Amino acid sequence: MDEQDASWGGDGVALTPHRQPADQDVETTLRPRKLAEFVGQPRVREQLELVLHGALKRGDQPDHVLFSGPPGLGKTSLAMIIAAELGAAIRVTSGPALERPGDLAAMLSNLTEGDVLFIDEIHRIARPAEEMLYLAMEDFRVDVVVGKGPGATSIPLEIAPFTLVGATTRSGALTGPLRDRFGFTAHMEFYAPEELELVLRRSAGILGVDLRDDGAVEIARRSRGTPRIANRLLRRVRDYADVRSDGAVDRAVARAALEVYDVDEIGLDRLDRAVLGALVRSFHGGPVGISTLAVAVGEEPSTVEEVCEPYLVRAGMLARTPRGRVATVAAWRHVGLTPPDHAPGEPQPTLFEE
């Protein structure tokens, strides 16, 4: 699913981790500029620091870098940081925009030595353009075909040495030859609540929000382990605090604000609860197919599968089986009902339980 096509997770605030159009300007403001400013992903940061600083010390071009993982965890921010750490310019594009080899050749020919080329959703690059990218990554040249049929000729075009940074939310969709050409690959993990608190405090300082410690804790535990969602919720809580309070964001204000925006204690929104409610009440806990479940809540199957389901599975409230989706013990209890004996799973603490 394209980030721009992601549906809203509720009536008032988007809890999808996919980027929304309204996020663009704010995300640019909140992005860390240096690796030292980047919060979370400690293992990835340490590894990336060694890759970049080692190349700088040797005077070499760094290896190509691939970031994989769910949306909203900082893959684009790290691409920008790589360029900043190298003191290089960055060119940004996306996989769907590279439909023909000519599209890629035009971009590569405009690179100068040391530039960083960032391709978001790289798994969606067209196959002919991907095959051209192989040669560019290995030998820093491309073969441009001029003409058609028997009279077509291939003209080799030298390109300046560059570092490719790819980002993907579906690493399994990458072809083996493309994945193997990256010298460094890193998988982004969901953030712990404590890490999200650091993200929120940094963002609050930039946005001028009076965020108290208990307010940061409350927002972090409802942010689905995703910095993009945490920053989005912070902006909505700020609105509430400015209009209905004294502007300070403490626990009470955060709770009241997120109740208005239909975000509950563990980060479920209206649509998440509707899915659980339908699964439990209408289909007796399942199993039920995703299309049937989507019809029951009045949403597209892709929205339920790609926006709601990943978090519900991770929260231990929904299980995927060969016969369909099944509500767990935690799901029955979350909607206030006694789980039947056949419900899978043991009662577990929620992801962000105090």
C-alpha cells in the first residue's frame, strides 16, 4: 500500500504508521540532523556509525545501505543523516516513480561524486529499472540502449561514484540480486515506551510544547511503538491543551485529549475496536476471513489488513490462522466480555501496560 493511500485509523487522528500529507512539513522540522541526535535503534546506530566513519577515515565511498522495517520508524531520517554525516547532497525518489530504465538513467547521470541516492519503497521499483541499477551499484555505469530492434545499440555511460540508500517496508519482496548488492543492511525495530518518551521530549522542545514527564509517559504508551504516531499524537494533545487547558501537557490533559480523539489506553482507535468488536460479537471470535471482517466494519480489506491487523497481532489480540482471523483471550477481555474456552492465548499484559 502506498503511504499516500493509507487510510485514517480513526475519526479524529490517524493512527496508521504510514505517512499522511499533513505530516510532511512537521516531519521535516522534527527530523534529527545528526546520528548523535537520532533516538532509538541503538544497534543500528552503532553499526551505521562504524560504516560511515570507517569509510570517511579511509577516504572511500561508503557501501550501499538498505533499511527495512515497518513504516514510521525513521528509515527516511537515517537516509538524510547519512548524507549529512558524509557532507554530501541527497537525491530522493521512490520505487514506484522508477517505471522505466530511462527514469533511473536520468537520475543517475545527474549525480555528482559522493552523492547519496535515496530510494524509498525500493521493493516497488520496476524490474527493467532494477536490472539497470545492478550495474550502477557495482561498476558505477549504466548501459543506455539507443534505437529499437536489430539496429539497437548499447552505449555505456559512466556515472559518478555514489552511495545508494534503500528503504523498504517489505524486505521479503526484494529480489535476491538486489538485496545482495547492499553492503550494509539493517532492520528497524519498534520502539520501547521509554525511547518514545525521549522522542516526545525532543519534539516538544522543537515545537514549544510544555510537556510534563507524566504526559510524555501517557502519550508514549499509546503510540504503538512508532515515533511518527507519537509525534502525531503530541500535536493533537497540544491542540487540546491550548484550547481546553493552560497549555501544559500532563497525564490528565493527555488522557482527556486522547479520549476525545478515540485513542484508548493501549493505542487502539475506533477502527481497531470496531474490528475486535465485530470479530467477537458478530463472529463469536472467529475464524473469519479478512474480507468478511472488513465488510462488517465498513472498511476496505487492505485497510484492515495493513493498518489495523499488524498492531492487533503484535498486541496479542488477534491471531492469523489458515482458516481466518481469530480473537484471543486478550481481545475478549479488552471488549469487556468473558473469553470462551476455545479462545487462543493466555491472558497477557498489554504492550504498554503500566
